[in-house]
Amino acid sequence: MLFVVFALALILTQAHAKDLPPNVIIMLADNLGYADVSFLGAPAGRTPNIDRLAKEGMQFQHWNSAAHLCSASRATLLTGKYAARTGVYPSVFANDAVYGLMPFEVSIANYLKEEGYATSLVGKWHLGHRPPYLPTKQGFDEWLGIPFHMSGGSLDNHVCSYDEDQSWWLPLYDGDSIVEQPVKLNELSKRYASRATGFIKEQVGKNTPFFLYLAFSHVHQLCAPKDGKEQETCQWTGSPTADDTVQGLNKTFGDAVAEMDWIVGEVTKMLDSLDVANKTFVLFTSDNGPWLAEQSCSGAKGPFHGRWLADNVDQNCIACPHDFEPCPTNDRPRRCRLRGVNPESEDAAFYLDGVHCGEDVGLGSLWEANLRMPAVARQPGKIRAGASSSAVVSTLDVFPTVLSFLNASLPPGLDGMDISSVLFGREHEYDSANRTLFFWRDGFSEGSLPPPYGRLDVAAVKIGHMKAHLYTKSAHYNDDDAVHHVPPLLFDVHADPAEAFPLNPDDHKELLARMEQLVKTHKESIEWTTPLALAKDPKYRPCADPQNGCRTGAGLPERVVLNGD
């Protein structure tokens, strides 16, 4: 009798263990191009750890970013809602932003925490840095990372961008406190890896399910030493990518990608060592596409050339890297000049060649180079190794899909969909051909928002692999005007990923009419909020110690707690 009771208890325990929801790790790169990972076209061996995830899991051919800029994309991931609904528009949150993602928005971290998960953010936040908007107010138990992108503040010994004012420094937060300002860039990746693996080990030891949001600082903007010496972006010298320029990627960019891949490897090795890889759902993707105006310091767009735009934009329209501006056409055509430099200066160091606006179809645009993301998902035993999906999915889908792991009912108002059927071998249950995605953007010459924003509007829509551009433009910061297309410019982005050959609208009248009605209904469903990213005030720049030039250093407390303004 005792044997029967014991056996029954063992069976019930094993059944319960099988039904336990998985740990969840979301890895989000910053401005990574589709072809910046080796399994999608980067030089072999550049990203062995990300490639391993792809080999052991599922690759997505049509994973779409839900927004054209960083802050909005991150908001969609966390909330499952278009940024137009949350007010995270029209630009990113700057280092002097007044607001952030509102605390009343329910994030995936909020939800998982209520379900008993330990929650941690390691890396970049970019959804508000003032106390009411920090990650700890959005369901995260802990946070180690930077509040905005790499060029959001000055650094010692490294330069991310040119600025005369070196008094505002890029901070490193631990929880609600600045622990280092400026952050020591050559130690940052080691800190990220240590915090992420330590968090995993601690929760596994306590038998607590965990959610880790690993939001890399890489590869938004490259930060090279002021003296230009060897080490450049990486924390080590002689990195695995010291093979100089390959496929347009210079050593500095290659090092940044390799460093990100190294962190991925540290995390996956920890999962292996603790024997929890099969109990952990891992997703790797990017917030949006590469910043192509940065030229050799940006990522690779792969097959997504936005060819129609290149053939139809004014040949004198020039896209310039960060901190540069186009020279007058009659002065130095197709050239860029460092902002703030005397126009009479002939110093060659202040000038460089620009990029034709028609080629600037990455970050800040709605061409496929900025929408189609590298994406892989892995959970051994649940997701088939080596699988590949052509289903049309989106960053919006992360929240509802993770909730489905818990058999939880979805909160109202989500724009994302549960794609667990795609992940777990039941793609026939998912209606990819009719999946509709709306793509909002700014950059219009007219509208209620101040220049250069104009207004926020739906500028493109997808139904399955069919994509209509209602407006076309290069990146939002360029001078080319948004062109309104009536009827819309229609592409089959599966057959024509370069968006080179618009389809004849007369052959697709029914589809275009359907798209028009869906866009109208979607826009009518938006309850407009304040454009949160526009409000700025220099007094809100993060500052650990105003008496010490906003720098941490000798004699300061280990943790500098911000006031609650």
C-alpha cells in the first residue's frame, strides 16, 4: 500500500513538473541588422553563441519590429500594445526627458511578478530615467544598466558622439540608484554577464521561476577611445573579430557584435551548467534595424534594400552620421560636415561623404531593413531544433505569447497575438496570411507636432506578406519629404524583400480596399495620449553628485539615491 501511495505521489509530482511554466529570457539587441549574425549572412564565426540558439531552436523569417525607433519598440515589447496607445512617441526619450512609460501601463514584468516569477532587467531601459518611470516601477525586482542609448551621455576615454558639453555623463544604475557616472564602458559587458548569470543561478537555487530581460547596449552607437588605439569598443584587445572590414562591417562594429554574442554565450552556458535549458524559453531579437547613416559603423541590412526609394528620391538628398549635417549642395555635394564647425573651415577631419537618402532605409524608416528583425527562439524539448518559420509575427506578440505559457487569460486592449502555435509545431493553426500589422511613424512636414515630427500616422500596413506603403520616406531625420501614395505602393515582401517592384494596384483592388478599411478602423481605436517623448528639461538629466560635476568618485557613497522629483 505504501509503495502504491509513493508511486502515485511520484507520478503526480512528475506531471506537475511537466506543467510548470518555463523560465523566460528575452534578449534584445539595439539597432542590430538582419545580416549582422552569422546564420543570416555575417562572416562565419562572428556570432557562434547566437548561431547556436538558431541551430537548437526556431528561426523567424518574418519577425517584425513593431516600431521604427528604439523607445517605442521597447514599449511594444513590454506592453503588447502599439506605442500610439502608450504615448511613447514621436521620438526616443532623451537624457533630459521629463516622462517615460507610464507606471499604470501593465508590463510583462508586472504580470509575471504577480504569477510568482523573480524579474530582472540587465541592460538598456530607454523608457524614462526619472524615479516614477524606472524599471523597478514596471514590475522588475532589480535592474543593472544604462537608462538610454550609448550616445546619451559623455564617457571617460571613449567618445560616442561629438558634443562641446562634457558635463553630462552616461550613468550606470543599480535599482533606483546611480552607482557609477560615467559608466566604465570597458567593464560594462562583464557586469551585464555577471549580473545576468548570477540572477539565474540564484533563482534556480531557490526553485523560483524567473524572467530575465537582457537588453544589450550593443550596437546602437560605437564608442571608440579618444586616442583611437586598439581596444575600441571591446573590453578586451584582439577580439575574435579583428579581421577588419568584411561585408562592410569595420573592426569596431564587428567587435561590438562579438561582445554581445559573448554575453549570450555566458548566459546559455549558465543554463546548461544548471541543467535548466529545457525549462527556459529564450528569445533573441533586435528592437529595430541598423542605423545605416553611420555607414561602416552600422549594421548590415541583408536583402532589404528599399530599392524603390533609392530610385525615386532626389539624388541631392544626403543622410549624415550622428553629429554631422549635410553641406549645402552647391558647396560640397554629397558631403557632410560636423555640426557646429565653421562653414569656412577646410579641415578634412570635419568632413565625410554622406549616404544618399534612398539608401538610408534602416533605423527611423518603415522599409524592411528597419522592420524585419533577426529572431530566434529556443526551448529544447518544446521547440524543434533547426526549425524555420515564415509566419508573419511581431514584437507585439511577446507579451501574449509568454502569458500563454501560464495558461493565463490575456488582459484587454493588447495588439499582439499568442504565437505559441508557431513555436510549438502547430503553425497550421496560425493564420499568417491574414495577420495584419500597422506601422506608425513621424517625419511628416505637416501636422500638430513640432518639426521635424509633423504628426504620427500609420504610414505602412501589412496583411501577411503583402505590404502597402501609404507614405514613403527615408529615415525620419532626413530632409526628403514623405510622399503620400494614392493608391498605396504595394509589395510582396516575401517574393520581393528588396521592395524594388511595386505590384499593379489594378490587380489588387480588393486587397487595397481591405487595407484602407483596416487602417481606418485601427486609427479610430486609438485613444490619443500626450506625446511623452517631446517633454524635455535639462534639470532632469541624471546627476549623481551636482557638486562633483555629476560624477561619482572618491568620497561619495557607494550608492547615490536620486531624489524623488
